[in-house]
Amino acid sequence: MAIKRKTLTRHGREGFKNIRRNGWMSFASMSAVAIMLFVVGAFAFLIVNTNHLIDTIENDVEIRAFFEHDADASEQESVLEEVESHDSVENVVYRDRDEGLDVFMESMGSDGEVFENLREENPLNDALIIQATDPQMTAAVAEEVNAQSAIESVEYGESILGQLFTVTNYVRILGGALVIGLIFTSVFLISNTIKLTILSRKDEIQIMKLVGATNSFVRFPFFIEGALIGLIGAIIPIAGLTVGYSYLYSFMYDQVPFFTFVEPNPMIWQISGLLLLVSILVGIFGSQMSVRKFLKV
Amino acid sequence: MITMKRVRKTYPNGVQALNGMNIHIDKGEFVYVVGPSGAGKTTFIKLMIRELKPSEGLIQINGNNLGDLSDKQIPYLRRKIGVVFQDFKLFTKLSVYENIAFALEVIEEEPEQIKTKVMDVLDIVGLKSKARFNTSELSGGEKQRIAIARAIVNQPAILIADEPTGNLDPETAWSIMGTLEEINNRGTTIVMATHNSHIVNTLKKRVIAIENGKVVRDEVGGSYGYQA
């Protein structure tokens, strides 16, 4: 049976009024929502940034493939073409021995100039600097490049790479597990708090039923109330996290130049939207589950 | 109007509250239901508003067999029966007006109609001036009047009252009886469970006495018949 519009208006109004009528209980529910969302939200920011850090580290992984000294331009060209067309290769840069020396000298700072006289008899090799599409594919790509006859050797920090990926994979799995666990815990805690507020209104529901209210008539205002508790409870943590993160981001940007946080926009809106949605849904879920128990009168 | 035939009610814990109850009440009657505590009066009332289902037997109200009602139909039955309880069962956080209006909101009455009907019924119970009061500010007698007002605002054919004077001092109890009698005079059938011997013996009506889950006495103009 379709609900009449005035009844819908009535339910909405009652939902709002109930928040005020049950002042302290509503406050308690909203506080529980706010605290849990704050923890979940802060953790979400932490995880996103940890992933960002891991990505940054992993993306620094590159393969340096050195050509044989006697490899001529056409041999080098054909290797470069082959590497460029490889599915797992993101980016290739050709660096001849002159550039190699420049980079080397620059890395030595002011002492580097003494190596300038090596330029005539440059002992360095022409090289390819390769980045794999997926950093975890680095070793496989390096193997393939090394198999080319014009390549003398490849370097990609193989000794620490294996360990790095082990660590980063663990961190990712652990982070994911923690987020899921935290969300479950907060859903449980929030819906439980809302349950308590409705538990105290058992008599009220009983009277409604005795006066001839249908189940949906009893439920609807609680639906609105649950959604409102979720909504209002989410506002403070979302505002706090947004302001806090933006501040932290600019602070890090100024103070720690070698590592930047994930840009607030649009990440902050995505996480806020998600928190808000979860919060409202949990509010509704908690209220409906607890009302259901008392409807059998 | 109200018919019970061979009604039995056994609770899950094995207690047999009603044991073959037969009753017939006609439209417009005023009936006292009396009997010692635990005789089955409350079970009798709960069966009429389908708070409970009978274990056996037939209950008809306005020609509807309550045994045939689905859970979804129960609210519609209750809208035709006003109920007044000893403990009033008012919404404690709502105003007098809101308490009565609730019964009309349930049947999706038009807002203007709600206002008129609530004020009319408050006039009947003599509490028009307290419409905006919170129910917690009212005396026991006033609370019971509001409960009665809520029970009759939908103009039900039947008003069931479970110990409506149980929590009230004698003077207030009598004024409540006056209100109930006035409602009865307007054509509403009233079934009132009571322990108040003075009222039953003074304001003579049909008396149905229940003992051990059965009707043991049924006489028009009868007396209370138990030690007060």
C-alpha cells in the first residue's frame, strides 16, 4: 500500500522530533557514531597515505641495462625498440655514456669535476633506464632485457628488491585487514548504541501497536531518526578530518619535501562521502533491527 | 457484537488462563467483568484486541472471526476497539494533544480533521484546557481521561477498559465512571474489568464473573460478589 504524502511528512517530522525528545540518548548515539567515524576516517587516511608511500618507493625501482661497448647504433636501436614495445615496460630512456658521466659527476657534487678528463676515454657504457608497468614485474623484465646479445649486464638492485616487495605486500594486506576489521567493529558498536536508545522506547512502540499502528507506521519515524543520527554524527568527524588532513598536507608539503601526502582533493571528498554513506546506512540498520524486536505486540 | 465460544487459552508455560469461556455481549451494553486476581480477566481482554491468540475456540467481534485475522489485519481490528489500561499507557514525552492525535495519525486522518476531533474529544473528557500540557504534568485521573479520550477519538464501537479506576482515588474513580457512562450513552459498547466492588454495586450494570478461566455468573444488574 502506498504511503500518503501527508503521512510521509508526518513520519519525517516525527523522526526529527524524536531526536529532540530523546535528547540524551540521541546525543549518546551521535557521539558513538562521531567517535567511531573519526577513528575509521583517520585510519583510512593513514592507509591511503601508506599505500601512496609504498607506491612512491616501488616506482623508484628502475632497471639499468648496459650495452656492450662494441654494440653499434643499429644494434642499440633494435634493443630499444624491442624494450619499448614490451607489454610490461612503462617507460624507457636511452642514456649514452656522455650523459652517464654527467649524471655520475653530478652525484659526486663538487668533487665530480675531477672526472671530466675521463670524457675522452669514457669507461661507462651506453645504457637504457627502464621502468616496468608494475614494479613487481621488474625482475622478469630485467631477465628478458639481459638475454639480448647487445646487452652486457643489467642492474636493478635485485638483492633488496625481493625484501622490499615482501614488506610492501605485507603492509598492504595488513592495512586492508585492519580497515575491514575496524569497519565491522564500528558498525557493530554504532548499531548497538542505537539499539540501546530504542530499547528504552519499548513501551512507546507497544502503545503505538495497541492503538492500531501498522508495523511500517511504527518503523518509518525510526528509519528517519536512524538516518539522522548517522548523518549528524558524521558531520563533526568529517569536518575535523577534512580540516586536519588539509593542514597536515600543507605542513608536510612545506617541511618534508621528499615525501608528499596524497593530495586532499579529491581523496578527502571520496573518503568523506564514503564515511557519510556508511554512517547513514548503519544508523538506519541499527534502528530498524532494534524496532523489529518490539513490533510483535 | 462480541462473541466467545468455548475459548481456551493455555500459555506456553502450561498455565491454563481460560478454560472453555462462552460470552455474548450486544451492541450498546455496559458490562463489568469481575473475578479474583488470576481468574483470567486480563487474558480475556488481551484476546479481544488480539494481543494473544486463543488456543482453541471462536472469538468474533463485529462479525469478524479473530482467529482468521492475519498479523497485517490486526492494526485495523484495533482501530475499531478503544482500549484503556490501568497504567494509562500514554506517551510520556508527548503532549496531551499529541497523545490523542496519534490515534488519528495512525488512520491517516486529514490534519484539519485531527485538530477538530482531538479538541472535541478533549471536551468530552473535560480537559480541553490542558491540550498543550505534557502528560507528566497531569494527575492520575487526568491521565486516565486522556487515555479514554485517545481510546474513543476514532469513535470505536467497543471500548475495553482494564481496571480503569485501579490507580485512582475514589472521587476521581467516580468521575471516570461518569465519563464512561456518558460514552456508553452515546452508543459505545463498554467492557470493563474491575476490582472496585463499590462501583459495581452502586452503578448497576451487567456483571460477568470469571473464575478459573470460566464464566461462573452472568447477571444484569448483578453485584460484585467478592470480598473487597
